[in-house]
Amino acid sequence: MFLFNRKSPEEKEAARLEKLRRTEGDRAFGGAIMTPVSSLSLADICMVRLVPEAQALQINCGRKSVSIPYAALRGMTTSSEAQIARNESPITASEMAALLSGDAGQFVGDLDKNAEARARWFIAIDYADEAGAPQRLVFIAYSMRGPYIARSKLYAATQFEETLNDIMQRFSAAGQSS
């Protein structure tokens, strides 16, 4: 008996990637910036989105804006405050402590390694600047309910991370083939 509309795992993965690429421009998350860069200041509330037409990640904070070309992106991680405090995250506790000991500590406060039900989520985007030096932007994620969200990752950040990983794979494959 023939089963119609059955797709192989490879076809399913190809369809999933194609959907990611079609909806790339819809991917965004909101947050407060913890690492000032260019014209963006500490605690600016920003919208981070992908702009496929410009081949760039764009950070908009009111009238201020910064773009990072897709080719400069190196990675993204989403970690809860408990994961960071317990050193279970690519964002290290010492790195976060350095941020919190500065001006960021005024609006974030101490990390709690036991925070579970109302965990704060932090998003780090790694990229290379114009000189090729590694840089990291850290955001505290926001949802419609404010900065404190439930146990699971913020849905928008999860979708953004998945799409960003696909973009980086495409750019690394393009760089290897040339």
C-alpha cells in the first residue's frame, strides 16, 4: 500500500529550513541592553530583529539604531539567571558579575541560582566588530508580562535563536565554498 504525503526526515528538515528562511524577517525579541554599544546606552529598551533585505541584525532603541551584518554574527545564547549563577551557561557567572558590578547592577540586581518559577532570561549575541575583534551584546529579555518570565525560554527568543543559527550555517557554508 502506498502512503501519500509521507516525507522522509531529510524532506521534513528541508521544509523546516525553508519555512525559517521565509519567516526570517518576522523574527524579533525585546529586551533591555546590558552592554552599551555605539549609540545604544545601558538599560535602553530595544527591539532586536532580523532584516533579510539588508542581510543584517538590527537593534532599534527608540530613535537609535545599530546594525550587525549577518556575516559578522558568531552565536547567540539564551540563559536563565539560575543557569548563569550555577555556571551552567555560556554566559559565565564572572562575566555577568562584571556587568552587574557596573551600572547594569542598578537595574538588574543580584542573580539567584535558585530562581526557577520567575526566572529572568538573558540573551547574549556574539559577533565580530569591523576590526574582526569578538564582541558580545547582552540583553535581559522582556515579554508582554515584563522582565520576569516563566521557567521555559521566551518563545520569541527561542525562534530568533533557531533562525540565527540557520543564518550562521548558511554564511559559514558560503564562506567555505568560495
